[in-house]
Amino acid sequence: MMRSTMWDKLKTVARGVAVAVFWIGIWWLLAALVQQELLIPTPAAVVQTLLSLLPTAMFWQSIAMSLVRIVLGFFAALACGTLLAVLTTRFSSVRAVLSPLLHIIRAAPVASFIILTLVWIDYDIIPAFIAFLMVLPIVWVNVEEGIRRTDRGLLEMAAAYAVPKRRVLTRLYIPSVKPFFLTACVNGLGFAWKSGIAAEVICRPDLAIGNRLQLAKITLETPEVFAWTAVVIALSIVLEKALLRVARKEAAHGNA
């Protein structure tokens, strides 16, 4: 059994490496055909650029500040979205007042919010606010659904036996909402990351990945644009994998 598991893992790794080699080969072929580094730099040029960025303080400071901004916006959206879901499921009047806001946030393009906030908010705060705004409806809708899916029969029984509200919350509502909340976290993180970086590209706060991307584009440093894009993708994958691992552990703990 253990050998079979190890063999499966090796096959998965080998398949991933083969896929990566295939697409890098396609990239290299396109660069060779175009022969214009301004349009498509070679993989070697991008790697060389990335290696030149790695020892610089600016590289790590930009990554750190982007992470801080976007993660703060993400966690603020988790808290606010959960609170709004509780209020809108508890009070129909609150739902009637706030539901148009939910539809506006979900329907309007990210670029519109970024441009509007350029007038209202300090540039350093915009990426966090945009990440917050994009994740908010995801959390709101998912937590609402989790609350509505709580077993009504058990809630009625708890009310009949005068079970304390705290116990109802911890034993009924939280287990019901948890899977929906974790799903919102996993789905929302990707939106937070992409929208936050997009906001940085437009508002260009100091020490930000988006700012470095924009500067590289203005100065026609295409290999640097590719290098920073690779950093964005790598960080997105790492964050998503870390959150998925936490979500699986929480799900397994809940089922235990």
C-alpha cells in the first residue's frame, strides 16, 4: 500500500514536470520564431532577470507589502461578509436595504471600482480595499447559504428544550456554515489576489508587485514583466495550496 502511494505521488510529479517542460518548450519555440525580446523574451532571459531580482531588497519588500495589503483586505472581507450574512438572514429589512449593494458589487467590473477609489482613497490602501470588495459578496452569499441550510428540525428542538443560544451557535450553526465558509475562503483568495495586483498596477503604491509590473512595462523591460508575472502566479499557487490544506484539515476535523 505504501509503495503504491509513493508510486502514485512519483507519477503525479513526473506528469507535472512533463507538462511544465511541454509549455516551456512552446514558449521557447514562439520566442525563437518571433526573435524579438521586446515581444516575447526567451525562458532563459526571464530566468536570468528573475535571478537578478532575487538578491535585491526591493524585490522582497514589494512582495511583502503586496501580501500584507491583499491579505488584510481578504480577512476584512471574511469578517464583514460573515457579519452581513448573519444580519441579512436574521432581519428581512436589513436584507432589503443591503441586497442592492450586493448586486452592484457583483455586477460592476473591477476596473470601475479601482478608478473610482483613486479619487476617494489613499493609493496605499486601494489594493486592500479592492481585494476586500471582491471577496465580500463571495463570503456573504456562501455564509448566508450555510445559515439557511442549518437543520430547522434541530433548531426547533433546541428552542423547545430551551437550549442556550451559545450551544445552538456552536453545535448547530457553526458546523452547518463551516463548509460554505471554507469554500468562500478558497474561492475568494484567488479573486483577492488577482484584483489586488490589478489595483496595484493602476494606482502604483510604493513597494508593490503591481507597481514593478507597470514600471517594467513603461520602460519596455519585457523579461522583467514576465519575471514579475511568474512571481504573481507562483505566490497565487502557494497561497491557494496553503489555504486548501487548512480547509481540508478543518473539514476532516469537522467530520471526525
